[in-house]
Amino acid sequence: MAQDGFRNENGSLVWERIYPAGTNMGAALEGTRGIQITTFFNNTYTGMGDEVQNTCRNGTPLMKNNCKFDFVVKQQDGSYIVTVTNLRIIERLGPLQARIMANRAEKYFVDANLKVRDDGRTKTDLMCLDSFLDSIFSSGEISSANGGLTAN
């Protein structure tokens, strides 16, 4: 079974979350600017996020930057398992912010021993990223009260 949150997989930062089968993943993904579904086959969505606006405001200034990432959403055992890899933070540098760099998240959150850093700043930013990524994939949750879609 998948693990909720961030983990280190051979030096790469991976985010994973399980959502109930009542989630409308197609609506959640199509309703987010910058999200592109590249394939849907055998109950599995694959795609990417490009210049997705980070909606979390609780982290350090780094968290105000847009993000890029790859994702796989797989339906399994009555749930959706979402896995995000290749997470990059897009930074605009220079006086006119003309220089754009998409830095891998590992630069900020994984130490030289290939472990997720355990300091306060990293924890704050990872909680922020966790909230941001969750908001993308959970926005298609179906409310049991009225059967409509809710935005988290």
C-alpha cells in the first residue's frame, strides 16, 4: 500500500497520497491550471504539472514559487493512489526576474546522505508542499451530503 506524504526513494523526493474511490480524479486534474494528462489507460492517469501555482502560503519564501512535477494516479483496491515525482521549484532570478531555473526539490529537502532533511525549515516547507499537492488531487472529492463537487 502507498504511504501518505513525502519519502526519499534513492535520493529522489516522492510524494504519495491515497484518496477514496469517490474522488472524481478527472475533474480534479482537468480543473487545475497547468495540469496536463498525457495518458489515461487501464484506470491509470499519467501526466505533468507545468508552472502550477503553489497555493500554500505558510512556508518560507521558496514556497511562493510555481512548481513542475510528474504524476501517476492509479486506481487500486477501491482507492486512488497518487504518486508525484520529479518535483521542481521554478525560481525567477535577477533584477527583472528574467532568468528562470527549475530546481529539483531535492536541492532544498534532501541532504548529502540522500535522506529527507529533518530541520524546522524543511518540515515547514514540506508541510506546505503536502498541502498544495493535496489540494490539487483532492479537489474532485465528491461530497456525501449533496453529491456535488467540493473544492478543498
